[in-house]
Amino acid sequence: MTEDEAQLWLEQHFHVPRETWLRLEAFVAFLKDEAAQQNLISASTLDQIWARHIVDSAQLLTFAPADPGHWIDLGSGAGFPGIVVALLSDWQVLLVESRAKRIDYLNRAIVHLDLSDRAEVAGMPVERVETQKFDVISARAFAPLPKLLDLSARFSTDKTKWLLPKGRNAVNELEEARKAWELDFSVQPSVTDPDAGILVGTVCGTRVQPAIRAKTKGPTKGRRKR
């Protein structure tokens, strides 16, 4: 997907008004300026931000519930997908990030883009975020699925939609997670990379407890014969 194709895709799927386009362009410019100061995104993608980051984030909204509610984005980093979701929708987004420089960057981005009414930063490790329930949970390049579920299932109900871009490891991570969790997930293709997958679905129940193996008693030393 080229940069022109990425912007056309956005227009076709979101009918982006001019004000939002200006905010998206301001975000791209802000990101490029900040990327000179800290490693926010791979240098190889600086000329492909619309395709590799904006659309890659925006496509998650096509799998989200129709009625906006509360969305938590884990490991928000450079603001993908959390900032893009807040720019393109009415979802209330909580961006979780633990690295000090990126916390500062995200807070300044929210002010710069006038998103304070829709986006907020939880500047701490996910383990310290207060337990509450969200309608959507997203995470992009945050942790392998089994670990991600262990860390964040407490934010989920059986109706919470999980939207997890997983690249080419999507199928393998899902198979591994299903060994320990009851999941109703599917692998959806990414519009930005035909080889990448997005895990979409719900967590059906609590973590599956491993079967307890009965201990086999060995021979008892010194047992007297009768």
C-alpha cells in the first residue's frame, strides 16, 4: 500500500472531514519531529507513516463495536493505534505506556491535537493500572498473546472485543494461547500487509486451569512383609 493508497483508503472507509484530516496531518508532522529526538518508530517507516502506522491502526475500527464506549490501548508507544482511534472516532481511549519519554510525548500529542476530551494517558506499567472493564482492548507489538492475556484479562468481560495486530505470528500465538485460555478469536487479514494477521474476538471465560495429575506412590522403603 502506497501513501496515496493509504489516504484514499481512509477517505473511503471513514469519510474523513477536513478538520480531522488536518489533525491527522498535524499528528504525522508531530511524530516526525519527535522521532528525531527519540526512537518512536522504525526509521525505515518514516516515509510510510500513512500506510504502515495510520491505516494499520485505523483498520481496527472496522472490527470495533458500532457504539463507541471505552477503549484501552496497551503499550501505546508512538500512539498507535490509540491516538489514531481517538482522531477518527468518538471512543474514549486510555493509552497505557510505562516509558517516561513516551508518556511525555503522548501527553503533548493529546494537547497538540486537542484530544483531551477523548484520550488520556495512564503513565505506568499495565500491572499498576486500576482494574476496570473496557469495551475494546487493543495492543500493537506489546507482548505475545499468552502473556498479554495474563496481564490484561482483568480489563475484559465476555463481551469485550480484543483487537490485536500480530503480524505474521498471529496463528502461532493464537494456538499457544488456546492451551491456557477459552477464546473465541479469529485471524483477520491486514489491509496493509497480506501476510499479517489481526486477532479479533472475545475471551470466553477464565483462564483454563491445568489438570492436576494424581501422584503415584512409589515403593516404601523398609515396609515389612506380612
